[in-house]
Amino acid sequence: MAIVIGAVSGILAGMGLGGGSLLIPALILFLNTSQKGAQAANMIGFVPAAAVSIIAHRKNKLLDFKKIYIVALSGVIASVVFASVSVRVDDLLLKKIFAVFLTVMGVYEILNRRE
């Protein structure tokens, strides 16, 4: 089951769809991982997946490095701050926050569907 979860998460990450949106709930539901453990596994898996995606997108000249530097810097700063916050937050609260996040993103995608 872990191989299937990892493969599907990698497929989604490779397409730029955020493999963690599947990986975190799958680890919790099917492999009985804690919320914090699933989030940590997602971060560990994200680094190599992102590196491969960056290489592919750079090869296809799809990267705007001026914007990337701003997004990357703000992302790193926010990650440091909120990683230290999340380890102090109860697992149940993290699950609820993540559920709300996924719901909001799903509703947004449905309402802003573009063809």
C-alpha cells in the first residue's frame, strides 16, 4: 500500500498538483500514521519530487526566476515559522486545519473552473 500511495503522490507532484494533498490523508487513513508524521513524510518526499519537477520545467523554459526567488524566499520563511508552530499543536487540531484547507481549495477549484 505504501508503494501505491508514494507512486500516486509522485504522479500528482510531478504534474504540479501537490502530492501532499493526497499523501497526507492516505498515510493517515491507510497506514495509521499520525498527522505530524504524515506532514513530516510529505516534506521529506517533497524535496526530491520538487527537484525533479524543477529540472523538467526548466528544460521546457517554464520558469520565471524573478518570481520564483520571491516565492521561494517567502515560502522558506513561512515554513520555518509554521513548522515550529505545528510541532506544538495537537494532532486533532492539525487534522481539522488540514481538512478545512483541502475543503476550501476544492471549493475554489470547483467554482473557478476554467477550460
